Amino acid sequence: MVQNQTYISRFPQPVPTNQNNLGIRSYQNIDPVWSQSDGQCVAEVFNILGRINKQNGFKIADTIRDWNHRLNPIFSIGFNAKTHDLLNYCSPINFELIQGVNLSIEGHNLTLGATYPDDAGIIQKTFIENTNIPVFILAGLGTAGTEVAGKVLNQNIASFGKLYGNQPFCILFKTDITRASSHYEIKRIFPKPKLYCALWYPITFFKWYRKKVHPEN
């Protein structure tokens, strides 16, 4: 990691010859900066942990100090540097980030972008390679997609648990940045749930089967 990192802040600073001039102020050695959407996504994750009675034993990691820490379950928020690093250590990864502007997932030919007013995002449950340590990646192409990723997981965590248990899965969804963050549409899911889920949780299984979001083959 780069030492003595600098955060650059830009702000309007008109001058007589340029009314659109921007001033620049730098800050040394500051903590990582979060967007509001990242914070909203984290709040949804905390809500999930509270609902399953996991109220202790977790922390918000420090990007630098905890960079190589991969011995505990991880929620990685947004397509930040840590998320991209985790992609090298986790398996499976069922989605593809195409040139940073489109998303697709395995088993489907659908690709989603972020052309206004749309945004898109993914939820990937995976594992640190050769371990049973789970990693959840919640990320959008834009900030709205990242915020909504937390809400998608929070509102559907019970269904995902019934359909996939301890197995990995990937969700591709879209949202509309001009509408409330509760607005989203799950477009595709990979993989298909195992057929025994239809016996254990028939209502949940057929509810999602009718949505036609799973691979056809």
C-alpha cells in the first residue's frame, strides 16, 4: 500500500478570468472515505446480523491494516480495491464485470448496464478458496446499485437461505436511481436451487421458480 496517502477534495473557487475554476485541497493520512450509499448498504448488513443474533464479534475492517486478513467471514461493499482483491482469492465467482460498465452472471445471456436512470448490481456469496469461510460481495455499477444490494439481501435473506443453505449463489438485479432505494427487480439468479428444496420449502421454491430468474438448462 502507498504510505502517506493523500485525499483530494475539489470545490468551486471562481476567479475573475474563470468563473468555473475549481479549488483543490489535499488531506494527508486520513481514514478511508465512504459514500452515503456504502453506509446504507452496511446498515442493511448490520440489520441482517442482528436478525440472526450476531450482535458481537464483527467489525468494520480497516482497508490498510486488515488488507490481507481473510480468516473470517467477510462482507465486501462496492467494487472497491478490496473487492477486486477478493476476486483473486474466492471461488466460485459467478458474475463478470465487463469493462467496468456492465454486469452479467453465469448461466444467462443477459447483460445489465447503468445507463440513466438504470443502475445494476450483484450479490455474490462465495468462499475463500479451499476453505469454508464465506464471503459476500454486494456491489453496484453505481452508488445506487451498491446501496440497493444491501436491501436486496436483507429483504430476501430468508428465501436465499432456504434455496441455497450453505452453498454459493449469485444475484443480478437492476434498480432505478430516480426512485426510492426499495425499488429493485431481481433479473437473474445462478445456479438453480437443488430439487430437494422443493420438498423442504415448496412455497419458497415455487415462488422463485415462477419468477423465471434461474438458468433454463
